[in-house]
Amino acid sequence: MRRTTALVSEAADGTVTIRGNGRVLAYRLHPRDHARLVPGVVVEHKHLDGVFAWIEAQQHDRDAARLANPKVTHRAKKRLRAAASSADP
């Protein structure tokens, strides 16, 4: 089905049809309840703490380098400082 266009249509009674290459394609709907994440479940993952700390350090280093750059405008530096101060708890 590569490089083909899929046509999705909905009838008046609410049925949905997906066609590709002139054929009706099979599909199934996923319940909306399964699409929601529970924040507590994600935070419990043991390796995320280290990853978030690494990302924060990378962002801090990036912002420090931008603040030290003389080509960055004062307005941009002010925004960087404001973002850094609002991110600190």
C-alpha cells in the first residue's frame, strides 16, 4: 500500500469505510480509555530520573553557552534568563 492514497469516508449512519487501491481495508477502533496515560505510572520508571537529569544538564549548558555568546541579543538573553528562573522550583 505504499504511495497510495487512502480514502476515509463516513456514512450518514456513522459507519466508517477506508478504501485503498479500490479495495475496502480492514480496521479496528481503539477505545479512548486506553489512549490516556496515568502520570504516576510513567514517573515510577527507574531510568527516567537519570534521563531527565541529563536533559536538564544539557539544556543548562546550552543556555549558558548562548548567554556567553556576544552575538545573542539582550532581548534573547532576557528570555533565556526568565525561562531558567521559571523552570527552577
